[in-house]
Amino acid sequence: QAIGTAVGTFTSTDDEAPAAPFTYTLVSGTGDGDNGSFTIDGAELKTAAEFDFETKNSYSIRVRTTDAGGLWYEEACTITVTDQNLAPTDLMLSAASVAENQAIGTAVGTFTTTDGEAPAAPFTYTLVVGTGDGDNGSFTISGNQLKTAAEFDFETKNSYSIRVRTTDAGGLWYEEACTVTVLDVDDIAPTVTINQAADQPDPALWPPIRFTVAFSEPVTGLEADDVILEGSAPGTPSASVTGGPTVYTISVSGMSGDGTVVASVRAGAAVDAAGNPSEASTWTDNEVDFFLQAVQPVWRFDFDGFGGHAEAGYTGVSPWQAKAGNAFGWVETLPWYFERGSAADAGWDKLRYDGQTTNPMGEPVTFAVDVLAGKQYEVMILTGDTIWNHDQQQFQVYDANGTAPPELPDLTQPLPADTQVVSVWGAAAPDSMASTWGGGTPNASAGFYRWVRFTTGALADGGGGVGTLRMKMLDRGGSSGTTVILAMDVRAVDQVVPLTLERAEPEDTTPPFSSLAADGTTADWYRGSGAAAGAVLTVTVSANVTAGWPAQYTTVTPDVDPAMFGTQIQADEDGDFAFWVQRPATLTDTSAAMEDWTVTVQESSGLARATAIQPYRAPDAQESAPLRFDFGTATSPVQKYGTAMEKSFLQVIPQTIYNATRGYGWATRVAAGDRRDN
């Protein structure tokens, strides 16, 4: 109540008359604690404050009554505050939003009421007419809970207004308008297309056949069972799924004959983040013609990782390509995959810049391929790296239907013809410098690569005229702990095209070539013909050994200066080619008077080849060259000497590390400097 509200009227008892009129005052004394909360007007007690029952409901004052003669009486009085019900002052909805597409009766939120007077509960909530009641019909109230009376669609309408009244136990009420927001929900099913992979040969001659599946958004749950395989190719085609979450690769194998392979993806195969199942696939080209080529006289494999990385003319081999049920693939343990740079980079080399390796746990990995039985095969393995050194790499090539070679042969003894241990140096080539892939100017950043060649005996028939060749690779304790394979060519010996090769200077066109002094300085000129126009050829000159990979090399160059090991040269438009060979400084057998070295020129993967024997003899005192060394960098020109400047100093670069075969080199690593071409 307001200040000044009358509480009551005082009267006095006095036996002596006349005593009136009486005067009433608030005085100090026992019971005067709340005197300040009241005033007296004549005989009427009035409030001097606003009282709240819940805060304090009893007050004490001390009052004196004085008669006309000045005599008085006083006592303490108690005033009680009575409780009074007040209307609610506010209304709240715990949640004012609801997702679209929910069923009728979905709870939106819970009402609560603010009411300063108690007891006021329970409160009753109702939808009422008034400002903001436009969407009352779309909702109901059950107890204190607001529920939907319709299914909402965000795209149609996303905001609703209702008017709600809350009534307390005493019948007093409060009402206001409330806004309910409809939330947008992802209710669009992912779409999906399936087409043959961009680099999938069509017609395909061997499995797997790859299809690219592209969803409109990231999804999960796609499995092999979701792929529908149709077409006329016989057998038991089966699919495997890799990739995601938006683009997947479907690989199909198991065809046993010629026909078509058609792939699609069923509806509901995958779901997006909102749980929407995908639609059935659409396509523009999801059919591939398949002609079974289980065995061939020629295979060309690019050991890549993912779709689109296979070099043109090569069959891509993924690290999960299993031999079981296929013409080729990995046996049991699978390899690891690596990639240097990015396939999106300009000039990215599909053949060299990705590959597969043994795993760091030291386990060997074995690759097998079916071929025609009864033939001899040449197997060319490309190994190398742009970054890492890979030394002590062991490769073995053998007949799967014959006796496997010992897995760990004694490396101190001559190796059998089915086993080679090689090293490649991506960071720094210890015997020479790195060279470009296609010949020309050396480029140390291109890394160091090597083709390793095997020749098998006639392969046994494993049934149906089919033989199986196996390639096992293993690290034999090298610095990187891994052995690398980038590509492999398998071809019957009768498929190799012969090239012509002759030594042009000093002139000797009839093999075997006449012997030359192994003086370590003179460069001799060789030439040949019969290559394809513009073909890239690899040239090596190596000492013959009883078996296995040659133990020593000399240097080769397309333009005599500077020299390099195992260079690549390029044939001209007529298929002719030429190169220079620097003579070795020593023979492999330092006690021998003569030693045969092999000059090999071959198209990089062995499509065509020429070989010739070049004998070198230990020079006599007259032929022996002085030990003249040019200390430079990998790209520095090498100093010349002699009457016609026909001899070269022995080049020493920071990577020329001492070994007993060479007989000279650095005992420790050194740095390099270049001042105006040395």
C-alpha cells in the first residue's frame, strides 16, 4: 500500500472526566523499534513506508496518549502486515525455435512465469486473442509446454507469432506476444555421378577397371556392396572402394572373359552429415569394354598411387593391387606409397615422382605377373628418388613355378643372375652427378635414377600355357631402410628391337672393338642408329662380372663435357644417336692385363637395345696418364690437356667418395664453391 495509508484509530480509557480530548504520539521506550515506519494524524495511525509481506510482516511501535490535564499513558502496539496476491509480471519460453519438417506435436519449449507474490503457483497457460496472435492456430499448449499443431517448412515461412496468457492461482494474469523461429534443416539428398576414370583405357585389356564416383557433398558409408555391377563380361566381377569423402574410386576385377563392365551406385548408398541418404547414381559414361589379356608378351607397369598418376602407355599398379584373381599384383604383404611434389605441379613426372617401397619394418614385398610360358623375358626395373638416397636395394626376379632364390644371399660373394643389389642417390650421387631424364644439360635437382635389367630363362608352364614371373624387393641395410620401385617393364626377349652400335673414334666398326688403354682421362666417341625418332636412350658402360649387377662403371656424356654416369641421350629425327665415353681409371681386376666392359644403349624401358663389348687394357708406362684431378662442382666444366686437348682431368666433386674400386675420392664429406667456372 502507498505511504500514508490509514492503519487504524486510537481511543483511550480514562475514568476521570472530562479527560478528553486525548493527544497521541510515538515515543521512545520498549517496543519502539518500528516507530519510523509510521506517523500519527490526530487519532489515526498511518504508514510511513511501503510494506512487503514476504520481507517483513510484523512491526512494533510505542504510543503515548495524553489527556486534557496533561496526564499520560503509553504502551507498545504490534501492527501486522497481511499478504496480498499480485498479478504475474513476466512470461518466458525456454526455447523459441523448432526445426523444420518436424511432426505435429513436437515440443518447442517450456513456459515459466515471474510473480513476486507467493503462493502464486500453479500457473495456467493459454493462447489468447490480442496483439501478436496471428499464428495461434499453428500451436497448442499442454501444461506449461508449447507444441506444434502443424508441420513447418523453412522455405515457406520461418517466423511465427503467438499471444500467451499466464494466470496465477489467485486468478490474476499477465500476457504477451512470443515469436517462434523455424530453423532450416539440410533435407537435400546428396546426388552422385559415376563414370569411368579419366585415364581408364577403353577398351581395357586387364583389370582392374576403375570408375570415379563423385558426390555433391561429403558423405560416409559407401561400401563395395553399394556398387551395382552389370554388363556382359563373364566371371565374378567384384568391386573395391577407395577415396572419399566426396570423390571415390571403384575398382572392378574378377572378369574371366571379353565383354562389357557397367557400374552404378544404388540409392541410399551413403549419407551426408545431416543423415540424408544419397540418390541413385547418374552417369554419362559408366560402361567399359573389356578384352581379357591374362597373359601378354609385353607388360609396362607404373607403380603409382591413385587414379590419374599412371604414365601414358603404362598400366598403373596401386599399392593395394593384389595378385589374387588378377593377372598381376602384390603377393601377401603390400608396399608403401610415396609421392614427391604435387601431381598438380607443372612438369610433374608421373613415372618418376611417385612410387612404392618396402615398408620400414624391413619386410620384403613381392610382385607377380602372368606371362606366356616357355619364353625368356627381360625385366627392366626403374628405381630412384628425387630426395632420398636408397642404397643396398635388393631386387630378385625369378620363375614363380621354379625354385625361389635365397632371400638373403651373401653380398660378399658374386650374386646369382636372379639377384641384384643397387644404390640410387637422390640427395647426392657418390659416384657421379645426377642427370636429366631426357638428356641434355645435367640437373642435380632431378634426382638420380637407374634401370636395373634382368634376363630370365624360359618360364615354366603353370597351367594353360601361362607362366608367372615374380619380383621380390628387400632392403639390405641401406641408409633409408627402404627399397624403391617406380616402374617395371616385362617383355619377351624376342620383343626387343636391336639397335646398331659402333665406335667411331678411335675408329673401329667391327665388334669386338679393339682394346683401349684404361687411362681414366681419354673420351671416345660412339654412334648408332635404329632407334625411334626422338627416342630417349640410356647408356651405361660397365665392367663385366660373373653374375649380377656390374661392379664398376665409367662415365658417359652426350656432349663429352662434363662426364656423368648412366646418362640419357636422345635420338634425332632419323633415329641416329651419338655419345662419348670416358675411359675407366682402373680395371676391376687390377692384376689383369685386359678386361671386357659392356657398352649398353637401350630405350629407357628396353623397347630397343644395342650391346657391344669394349675391351680395356691396363695401360703401360707410356700410355699411363698422370693423376690429374679437377676439383669442382657437379656442373663445372672439366679441365682438358694434351696436344689436341683430347684428355680430361679426373673430375672430383663433393660427392666423389673414396672407394677401393675407383682408387681415389674424398674420405669425408666436403662442400663446394664455384668462382667463374673454377
